Amino acid sequence: MRTSGIRTAVLAATTAALAVTLTACGGSGGAGAAGSGSGSGSGKSSAADVTTTHVAAAQDATSTAGTRQCDGDEMSYSVLHRFPNEQGEHLLITARNTDSKPCWVTSFPSVILGDTSNVLEHSDKDAPGGNTRITIRPGSKIYSAVALFADGTKTHTSTELSLAMRDRTGDTGPATELEARDSKGAPSTFTWSDADVLNWNKTKPYDF
């Protein structure tokens, strides 16, 4: 009975597969004949289309699974002080993958300004997407920014900051000491009483 059951199941599966093939190919009679008359305008996907979609999704999943998370050691950083003492003043952070392999980042960098000890909070004005993985290929760049606010009370002044990569759990990798530069490449002093940081992005924030 067990062997008979297996053979029955195989026969049923074969019959079903044949029916799907005939339908996809516009076989004669019934719905197949009607479908062949309507052409591509019927809006129905063929078995080949569905298979192709599944293969593409599998390849994407494999590519993502094979890419490690960036830990910061493979990154080259630069910090540009933009719009000093003006509205929109910020530190533009650029990270470039100097490794020979791609890696991914998520969330926002862990940043401490000057000689303070507080890690900056994520900006509540930032666009959604902090949980999205951004893959950085060798030689490619990503960006973040520190928005600076000075209200005249309890201000701090510095040219330096420290930065570390942060994963989805909030844990950070090794910190890198950086110096803010102006558009000419010289060290640039920035002042703040409050500041926050944006998510990593493939495009420059505050690019106006």
C-alpha cells in the first residue's frame, strides 16, 4: 500500500505539472484556447516568468547573505564643516570603503564631539530607513551628518570628533578620531550647544 500510495502521488504531481505546462503554453481547448486568443494583454504570468522572478530573488538573497557587516577598519573617513555660523551648519561625514570586498552598514554612526562624553542621539527629523542595510562596494562612499545647534548658552568648541560604526543592536565597533576641515582642507573649529546625527545614506544630506 505504501508503494502504491507513492506511485499515485507521483502520477498526480505529473498530471498537475502537465496541466500547468499546457496552460502556460496556451494548449488547445478551454481556458488555454481563450488565453491564446487574448495574447500578452491577458495580464497572466507564464511559468517561465514566475521562475525567473524566483531565481532573481534567490540571487539577491545569496548576495546579501555573503556580504559582511562593515566594522570601520575598512573605512577611510573625512569630515567637512559646512555653513559655519549659518543656518544649516553641519559636519558632513564621508566614509569610503577601501577594502577589496563589499560590506554593509545600517543605522547611524556613533559620534562624540570634542572632549565631551555624550554619544549623539539620532535626529528626530531624519527620514525613515535606519534599519535598511546599505551595501558599500569597494571604492564607494556613504554619508552621514552631524547637525550643529548653538543657542549661546553652555556651548562647546572643538575641531575634533570620534566616530564608530553601529550595528542594528546599537553596539559599536572601534572608534576613529577625526578632525573637521573646511572647504580648503584646513582644520575648522565648530561650536555647539546641542547636536544630533543622521542615518548613513548613499546621497549627501543637507546637499543644498
